[in-house]
Amino acid sequence: MELSKNEKLKQDSGFLRGSIVEELKNSSASFEKDTTLLLKFHGMYQQDNRDARVKTEEGGTEKAHSLMIRGRIPGGRLNTEQYLVWDELASRVGNGSMRLTTRQSIQLHGILKQDIKRTLQKIHESLLSTTGACGDIVRNVTQSLNFLNDPSLAKLDGVAQLISDHFRARSGAYAEVWLDDEKLPGPVEEPIYGDRYLPRKFKIGVTAAGNNSIDIYTNDMGFAATFENGQINGYFVFAGGGLGRTHRNAKTYARVADNLGWIPASKLIPVAEAIVTIHRDFGDRNDRKHARLKYVVAEKGIDWMRTETESRSGAKFEQKPLPAWNTPEYLGWQKAKDGTLTLGLHILAGRIVDNAGHSLKTSLRNVIRDYRLSTQVTPDQDLILLGIRESDRPAIEQVFRAAGVRMDAPNSLFSKALACPALPTCSLAIAESERTLPAFLEVIQKKLEKYGLEDRAPTVRMTGCPNGCARPYSAELGFAGRSMNIYGVYVGGDYEGTRITKELSDNVPLSEMEGVIDRLFAMWKEQAPSDRFGDFTHRMPLEELQKALPAVRPAQ
Ligand code: SRM
Ligand code: SF4
């Protein structure tokens, strides 16, 4: 069978080189379309600000192209210098903001083509990279939060790093193109990926069993460590999770990963490699919408997946009881086990920027620089400052207070809410998300207060299209853009992140949303006020919940 366009492009790219070097030399402000597909493997997306158009000499308008770059930052851990490099680049070559992501990374938007090489070099000099942050490859590895500096959890630093390094592209393309390293003699090989890499992206999370600060079930593969005498003695292994879907395409769906069982610690890499290569060999290379590992697991079955993983890795899965999950609260000041303090800062939709009366970016830079702090980005788009001396707390508080930055958790609705960037940067956005979130949350908060339910605010997550980047399908209440000002509404996920939502409707106009939320909360208050919203809506039959929808909805 003939290869699909993407597969052929990867195969013909000379292990991700394509014509990037040549195009960097020309005067065009943008890269060719095919090249933009390869650039993803190098950690960047060509975008245009969809609010802005530049005037052409002929009097028309055209897109103003720029690049978004995303870091490879295993576990979202950055030392002082690394944070400062991203901060400085955001102001110098980016659009002035840093965007913390739902996979514990950082994105910079608005970088011009001519600045990209030097930008990547600066990141490389700080011992971080952007390689493999996007593309059909293993992406940024997420890791549970260790805000109390727990020595057991700290063992996961090495695990996330090991997995990240193991699945890093071996091709010399990144070093040659961006870092001016010389081409190595002989054919460059990708021992794990091969010349067509994976059929699609692959996401991995690492945590301690019982600690679901990473939304482990939404990953292609997850490892939940168990401990004996403070050492990792094994892992529960999860495979086949993912959220991306397309409206009204039943072949695509969100799915929670299956628990394959427990393996001893020594089998970590063989099992990880077995699962990644199952995706490589069985993922659908003809239909990118159906190419994720979750479809292989769903269609071939969990027993097949277990047996195939065992035969490729030589491991044997043991079936053991899984500890109950919880999601630790990290916002605000806390005392770590080594006597230092940590400060978890809530960053609405992950956007670090200075606004009038709220100098978040500048104050963070000053505090991190002056007190030599390390940081961890969270999968909920927040930032934890680590290693603060108790004696420095008053001065740090003063800096944040003067900058208008609050240090405690805002109300529980805002604390847990997520939104993807959507408009104006995301080329796939069909509705607003990040920009509309604050006003949207205000409406929900008022309804919670109306019914006296604000202490049990649901996790609310919003996206500008069905791809699910801010994990709306594992929220208690999710919204995914269907078209401008129209959203799909999803309910029934759980606070612990083990369930996928059900679709209440894929077609609710924003103008009707307040009424829908009001009626849903009224039902919740009347029928199960002591339950969490996600548990209540999970239990209720869909037809009952759909009575909250407006009588007349837009044409399908
Ligand atoms: Fe995502 C594509 C932003 C996490 C599912 N995602 C995109 C792109 C790159 C749009 C594009 O392809 O042109 C978005 C860039 C927007 C912009 O302007 O910055 C984008 N995704 C994000 C981020 C920044 C959202 C955020 O609010 O933080 C997250 C970056 C994570 C990172 O650091 O690596 C982000 N994306 C996710 C997640 C959540 C996760 O991985 O934990 C998902 C759902 C889980 C999953 O993969 O199933 C997700 N993004 C997608 C998809 C749908 C994939 C699918 O299987 O169908 C796309 C579209 C695609 O790949 O074709 C996508
Ligand atoms: Fe873009 Fe859609 Fe992802 Fe939002 S969910 S960032 S709109 S691809």
C-alpha cells in the first residue's frame, strides 16, 4: 500500500533534516508547509496570530507567521538559570509571555523565523532542549509533584529523566540544524523509532502509586511506582489512554488507560520500550485521527496488550491491588521535609505575563533570581517555587504583594480550572478558551454561590476545539469548542482523574450556557448536595441530565 503523505515525508526527511537548513538561509518569513511538519519534531509549530494580519504591497492582507516553541522539560523541573532563560527569551524574542502547559512544559509564542536558531541555542546552553517536544515521538514526560521534597518522590526525578533520555531521537538533525554541530559520518539510525518514527505522538507520565497529580489515565503509557524501604521496587503499568477526538467522528474517542499490572523496577525500560514499539508497529499509519495507541489497545483488547508487552519485554505482569488515588493540594506556602519552604502559585491558564496591577512575570523573575529558587511546572498549569529559606519568606511575600500576585489558593473553582491557549495562536482553534475562561468561571462561581455549593466546586476545563489539550474529558465539567461561541458540554469525570466524561451535548451556544449550568447545579443541589458534581453526574442517567439543556438548540 502507498504510504500516506505524513509517513512519506518522515521517511524521505533524512531523519528529520528535510530542507530546514536551506530554508533557514532564505529570506522568507515562513517555512514551507512540509517543513513545518518536520519542525514539530524539533519542538516548534509555525503559527500566525489569528487576530492580526499584515498588509501586503498590493493592498491586501496576509498572515504574519511566527513560531511557537515548546520545551522538553522532564517532570517540569527547572533550576534557577533554566527558568531565567525562558523568562528572558519570552521578553526578548517571544510575545512577552510564557505559557505553562498541561504537560509541565513551557511554550513561547510569536518567535520570528530569523530568531529561532539563537533561541534554541540559548535553551540548549541551559541544558534543556525542545527536541521531541512535539511530533510523532515520545513527548515531554510528566512526573508527580514533589513540593514537600519527599526523598521517595525525588527518586522519580531519575525515572522521568531516564525515560525521557531513552526515547529521545537519536538522529543528529537537531544538533546539526540548530546547534551547528557537524554531521556525523555514516547513516544515522533511530534504533527504537526507525525512519518513519511513530504513527503519532506518544505521551508518558510517571508518578507514585496513589498520587494522581499527573492525570495518569490520560497518557498513552503511565508508570506508578511502589516503594520498599524508601526505594522504588516496582511499577503499576498503564497503557492506552488519550483524549484527542473529533466532533461527530465515532472512530475517535477519549479513553482512560488500562492497568496492565505490576512489574519489578528492573523491568521499567524493557516494558516501556515494548509498549512504545507496539505503538510503532500496530498504530494506524493510514489515518492520523485513528493512530494513537489507545485505539490499538481498545481494538485488540487488554489481554492481547498484556501478552504482547510481556513477550516483547520478558516481564510478567503481576495483578496486585492498586492503592486509591488522590490529588495532593500544592497551592500556597508549605513546609518541606528538609525544613525549606515551598510556594505553589496558581497561574490562571498557565499564562505568565505582566498586566497592569499584576506584574506576575517580573516578580517571578526577581524572586527566582534573587533567592536562587528551583521550580516545578504542574500539569494543572501552575508553578511551584522550591527550596525557599524560611528567613526569606517575608521579603518574597513583599515582592509578590507589591506586584499584585496572590500567594494563597484562589477559590477552589479557579484553583483547579484549566484552559488551552486556543485563539489567537492555535491554528486548530474554532472557539475561544484561555481568553474566555475568567469570565466563564465568574458565571459558574455565581451559580455555585447561589446554591451554596462553592466548597465542592467541580474541576472545570475548557478547550477551543475537541482535541482536548486542557483535558476537558477527564474533568467533572468540561467544555470543548464546537464552533465560534458554541461548545460541547461534558460531565461525570471524577476529582481523582480515573474516569472519562459523558457528552451532555456537543452543541450548546455560549449565550445558553449560564442557564444550562444553573439547571445542572439545581439538580445537583436537590438530589445529591453532599456528592461531588462529577460523581453525581456520573451516576445520573444522561437523559435526566439532558433536561438541563435549552429546549431549542442550533441546527446540527
Ligand atoms: Fe495539544 C495539538 C497545545 C496538551 C491533544 N496542542 C496542539 C497544538 C500544537 C495545535 C496544533 O497542532 O497546531 C496546540 C498549540 C496551541 C498554542 O497556540 O500554543 C496544543 N496541547 C497544547 C498545550 C499547550 C495546552 C495547554 O493548555 O497547556 C499542551 C502542551 C503540552 C506539552 O507541553 O506537551 C497540550 N494536547 C495536550 C493534551 C493533554 C496532555 O497531553 O496531557 C492533549 C490530550 C491528550 C492526548 O494527547 O490525547 C492534547 N493537542 C492534542 C491534539 C489531539 C491529539 C489526538 O490524539 O487526536 C492535537 C491535534 C493533533 O495532534 O493533531 C493537539
Ligand atoms: Fe488548540 Fe484545540 Fe488544543 Fe485548544 S484544544 S490548544 S484549540 S488544538
